[in-house]
Amino acid sequence: FRSNEYKSYLSRAWLNSKDIMLGIEIHIPEMDFEGQKLAEILQYIILGISGLIGFIYGYLCESFQQTFYVVATGSFIASMVVIPPWPIYRKNPLPFHKPTVTPAPSGKQKSNKSSKKKN
């Protein structure tokens, strides 16, 4: 790719959630705002519970390593629950309008700069 083509491709890829790769149209679902709120709440609950359980279990075993394992497992579970756009996070989609294309102005516009000479 040339630099401008690459920038154009990136802007289209970020603006559109549809992309065509190898002739296959790919649609990446996105979370809505209510889904993001739910995901954040679930993340705090899962991490808080795993942190509390990890602390208690590590204290009883007298091992920080066990605390780390429990908290790391809780972090992995929270990531698997929160990061993918599961259907539970897409229940309230926003109604977007269809994009409108405005035609480019035809003809060349004259510049409004006056040709004044500096003294």
C-alpha cells in the first residue's frame, strides 16, 4: 500500500464495522452503551469476588502464590465474559441514519487572498 491508500483503508476500517477480506464480507458486532455499562459492572463484580476469595484462600494457605492464582483465574474469567461482544451486550442498539453523500462542488474556487505587496 501507499501511505495515502493505507490511511484511507484504516479510516474506512475504523468508520465501518463491515470489511471485505478475500471476497468475504466481515461484520464485527459492537456493544451498545447499555451493554458497556453491564460489562463494566460484571467486570467489577467478578474481579472483586475473585480478589476476596483469593485473599481469603491465600491467607488460609499462607501462600501469596495461591492468592495470585485465584486472582489471575478471576481476571481471565472476567476477560472472557467482558471483552467479546456477546449478544447480551447488544440488546439496545442505537438507530443510526444512513450516510448521505454530498457531491463535491464543481469548478475551481477562487482564492479570496488579495495580492498586496508588503512595504
